Amino acid sequence: MTNLITLTESNFKKTIEENEFVIVDFWATWCKPCVAFTPIFEAAAKKNKDIIFGMVDIDNGKVIADYFQVAIVPAVLFVRDRAGIHAQDGESIDPINFLKNIS
């Protein structure tokens, strides 16, 4: 099983409940910074097989994005033991430091 998954309404809850640590990337196909961040997120997933990395396309996962009040993309949510412990969005996401801090 891969640790990089697409999160949808049908698998989001189960993913959060069954995994100790999940990093969620809220993104959109029309968002250039989101598309630029995707390879960084994927690289972090490859280096950290013990962490689940999930991607939520906010246009297809509107219910999830609304629940977490995602107003700016890209946005990253860190979930440990079913609770959001840290979030970053927009320009506050530093791709280089993200990769260094996760690795």
C-alpha cells in the first residue's frame, strides 16, 4: 500500500481514524503554487513511508475543505491521533523547509 493517497469524502474519516499521523495537502488544479508544491509533497511521502500523505482537491472535496475551513490554497494540515495539530496555508508554506522538517 502506498502512503500517498487521494483523500475523498468516502475515505477521509477512515484514513484519519486508522493512521496515527497523516499530513493532508489541500490543493486545486487551477492553483499554480499548489501544482508547484505537489512534487515537494510527493518527495516527502517517498522519504517518510511511516506517514500517510493525503491530497484533497478542494474542488472535488468541498465538504472536507469546508469542514476544515480551508480558505486559501495550498494548505497543509498535520493530524496526529485524529486531531489537527498544526496547519499552514498560502505563502506561509515554505517548500524547502517543509521537506527538511518532514525528513
